[in-house]
Amino acid sequence: MNHVELPTFLMYEIGLYYILKFEWRKAFSTLKKVAILSVREEYFQKYSDEFDRALKYLRGKGIHLEFTSKNVFFDQPHTQAVFPYSCHNMLILACCSYELGDVDMCKRWIVNAIIVHRRFPHIKGKGEDDIIKLAEKFLRRQSFAMFTFELFYFLKHLLKLPDDSLKGIANKCQQYVDSQQKSSLNKSTKVEIASGILVKTVAHCLSGDTASACINPKEVILLTEDLPDEFGYIGGHLLFWVGRAFHAENKAQEAEVCLKKVYKYRKMIFSLGDRVKKMLLEL
């Protein structure tokens, strides 16, 4: 196998550049080349069986998917690269597919990321287990509307966006929250509302508008406590960022109320580690 990490990494970085400019078609074209280069040869040789195995694995988790075709949808390369972010890359391709209006292809890329993660990893990237769990959770959510934004947040791409882009994301999230609040409220809808508020809050904080991220702690706590356990990660991160916003606004009492509630979510994916403890010590 030829080792060609540098060109692959360069293509990946170029693809991320397009992603951060929301140029989804250019990003998709570039990152698809990375996907072709960065999966092991066995992936292509056993693809049909592995696709069936992945669908069976997902059915065991209560996720039922149907596709018109399960054939591999890109060609086997002549060379391959050892690349640690194959799963991350495939999930970003899923985002591109969704943003380009192809939900079926979005789901197929997620299934392929699961296959590579479980069966054909080269080197597992940092946080890959959690990011795959996140993608699986979206397969059972009522909408993919927040998929791109949540993935951007947990892959730390929101940190790289300029303030104008962050404000645009905050506005889109608020519009989504408003639309969900007008519909029939149930557990699934509340997940979507909490997700939208989380990303909106993060975007406000990262753009320096912490005042807009300060939400009534009682309302936040009520919302997070009503989320299904498997979506507790949304509640934990939302409480953390609202607490962080209150801390930045020198409102220690409100910050403490939110931050102490985060401890309820110790076992969530994307653990916040010691960040909560450190912030509480700063109050």
C-alpha cells in the first residue's frame, strides 16, 4: 500500500475550507476524493455483505433503513492513504448531501461511516466513537435539520467560523426552534428544540454575544430534564453553555445553578470532563 498522507490531508483541509464557506457542492466533490483514498481495500471487496451487516446492526438498535441500492457508490482507488479521519470525513459528506437536498444519500454516507468505524478502521481519530454514536442518534431523530450544526459543534468547526457566520447560524437555529414550538409538542419535538437552542447558544457565545445566550435557568432545566436519556448529551452541553454565558456576564448565581446540573450527565457522549469543575471554581 502506498503511503500518500500529505495529498490526502491537503485535500481534506481544502474540503474543510469549502465547508466553512458553506460551499457544499465543492466540499462534497473534494471530500469524496478523500473518502475514496482513505478506506481499506477490504471495504470494497466485502461491501455488499458489510452493508447488510450494518443495516442488521442498526435494526438491532431500533433503526430501520431502506435503500433502493446498496452498491458501493464510488470506485476503488489504485492507491490508498493511511488517514485517521475517514469516519469524520464520511459524516461531513453526509452533511453535504443533506444540505444539497439528498436525505437518502446523507443516510448512506452515515451507514458507510459506521461500516468503516466498526469493521475497517486504519487509525481511529480522537472522539470517533462518540461522533459515530451521534450519527446513529440522528438516524432515529425526526429530522436531520440540526445534523450539520451539531456535527460542526462537536467536531469543533464552529470555532473556526467568523462572527457573521455564527450569527447567521444562530438566526437559523432560532427559526427552527420557532417552527418546532408551533408544532405538536412531544419528546421528539423537544429534542429538536433543545438541539436548536444548544447550537444557537454556542454560536452566541463564540461570537461574543453572551448576553443573548443567557436563558432563564428554570426554563433550561425544565427543557433538559424532559429529554429522553439517549439525548442527554444535548441537555448537558446546553446547561454548560448557558452557565458559561452567565459566567461571562458576571451572574455567578445563575451560572452555578446551570453548571451544577451538568453533573447529572456524567455518562453522556462528548463528556465535558473537568471543564465544569474548573468553571465552578472560577465563580
